[in-house]
Amino acid sequence: MKTSTLRLAITTLWLALAGQAAAAEVPFTQAQYTEAVAAGKPVVVYLHADWCPTCRAQQPIVDRLSKDAHFKDVTIFVADFDKETALEKSLGVSQQSTFVVFRQGHEVTRSTGQTSEAAIRAVLEQAL
């Protein structure tokens, strides 16, 4: 009984620590996005569409990189390309599979259609 309790405690601690060492990949909301950019936090807006083959290739890479401790301070807002038309207009984005990167409250780079992990990592690096 004590062994299973200890395993549960260790697993819970590990999961808690793992959650602290990862970027936040969150669904886009205008309020959270505006607040994060205004506060000068490292932010990436990822505009994707479920039907997009390029986006489907990017998603596992984004998921993997968001778990990398190096990007723990980055918030990745995942925005639905088909629904967030006001966001697209305000950012001047015309294609899905686009990353828009902000550092210290200002856009620093953007990328569309990248599907290699190295290229996507380089884009996310610009937020730091």
C-alpha cells in the first residue's frame, strides 16, 4: 500500500513539474492575447485549420516544441483560421499554417507553411 501511495505522489509531482517546464499552448481568446502582448510576454499566434494538410504536419511539431523547457515562457495561442477572421484581418494574415511571433509587445517575425521542426523551432525562438 505504501509503495503505491509513494508512486502516486511521485507521479503527481513529476506531472506538476513537467507542466511548469513547458510553453503554454492555449486556444486563442482575444482578451488573453491582448493582455499577454500588452504585458510584453513572449507570444506566438498559430493560425491553423483542421482541414489543412500543412497544419496537420505542423501540429505534432508544435505540440512537441511546446513541451520543450526552453520555450516555457512562450504562450502559443492556437487560433482557428476559419473562425478568427477579425484576428486575421488585424494581423494581415491571409493563409492558414501561419505563425506570428511577438516579443516585448511587438511583432518580430512571421512564417507561413513551415513543416520542418528546425524551421518552426527557429520561428518560436524569435519570441525569446
